[in-house]
Amino acid sequence: KRAGLRVFYYMAPQIWAWGAWRMYWIKKRVDHVMVSLPFEKALYDQAGVRCTFVGHPILDEVAPHYDPTSLRTKFGLGPEGLVIALLPGSRRREVQMLLPMLLEAAEKLSQHRPETKFLLAQASRIQDNLLQPFLQQSRVPITVVKEQASEVLAVSDVALVKSGTATLQATVVGTPMVLFYQTSALEFWIAGFFRRVQWIGLANLVAGRLIVPELVQTEATGQRLYEEALRILEDPAAYDQMKRELKQVRAALGEPGASTRGAEVILAACRE
């Protein structure tokens, strides 16, 4: 900006969650902001920052349709039985902290419904040697699927998902889920001073209401994950309602092609 160039910000920071004071910084240095969540545009409009909602790029990463039958065959699941997806995160520390509670929930679900099968979506940044010590101690067979989170979600009846982009991925696929997150007490206490939103799940934030259960900090336990997953599975009305609401959130995210639309905004500005 100091060099006299126009500045465009694609995928703007989450100022609505972690500090509205950053809006001053953006207003001073950015000419045009392109946002990926529909409610963000109103915040920038109110602050007098030129802004365009271009949609979320995750829509380009998730296929418009998946065939659960072929995916069951691909993952060796057999034609029958419940499938539960486990998504412990994409960072080493997250997996170390959160995977044990996922495995505890899986064990309890397996005891209640012995036919249940479990798929763990392994992120690209997570190495096998991090997962194996945990999985070797599990009393429930867990099938690990590498770098195919969308497919894992598409074949699953319910997902247990660490809060983050994966929750939006599950939303786009349309898989009912239980969202959870846990960090150190100090980090959570510090974050409490800055967090400005009522929910942490992107599906809930886009919907403007609680449609996906959130288990945070002391609530994030294997027992509570088990209870919430079972509640969804054993209440067909609640299950169907969540699927309908996830579909509405998916529609609110726009259409595929966010990056192309972002480029068009820049090109149009250059012609002005």
C-alpha cells in the first residue's frame, strides 16, 4: 500500500471471531476484501470497506455427489452396518490430545451397536507413527483412510469432527456430526478474552443458530461424544432435521468457483 499499489485481500481474516479492532488495520491498508462466508460481507459494508462475497473454495474440493455403496466397497466396509467417521484434526498436538477421546467414544458406540464400523480420516500432515500407538491400544478396529476426508464423510452416517475447516467439509458433504474441541486451560482462558462469537462451528455460525452440537473443553470427552452421537442416531427426526439444515448452510455458501470470482473482482477493478 505504501508503494502506491492497490491491495486486494482474498479470504479475509476472521475478525468477527478474534478482534474487530483489526477492521481498522484492514480499512487503512486494503482496497477490496473478498470474503468466503455470507455473513462477513455485512461487517465490512458497515465498516465502509469495499467487499465482495465470492463463496467458499471448499465447494471446489468436495464433489457434488458421492456414491456411498461404491465407497463402502472401496473402504472394505461391507454392505450393512453403521459407519462413524473420526476426524481428530490436522495438527500433531491436536491429534495427541483429541484422538484418545475419539477412540473412547468409538469403543462405547461399538459396545452399544457392535455392527458399527469406524473410519479415521488421516490428514496429509499427520504421520503414521503418530497414529499407530493410539490405534494399537484401541479395542475397536479402526480403518485409517489417508487424505480422503470428503469420501470418509460421504460414506458415514455420523461424524465426530474436531472444530475447524473439517466441520465445513462435513457440512458441504451433508453428514450429520458432533463437533468438539479441547485445548489447554491457559489457552482457552486467553482465547476467551478475544473470542466474540457464540459458537465455534462454522456450520452454526453460517446458520446463525445451533444446528450442530458443540462439545468444548470440559464437555469434550469420550462419554459426551458417545452420548451426542447416539442421540442423533437414535432420533430419526433430529437426524433428518440436521441433514436439512446442513443442506441450507451448504446453499448459503454459494457455488463452486470462488477463486475464479475473486480473480474477476480484481480484473474488473483493474479496468476501472
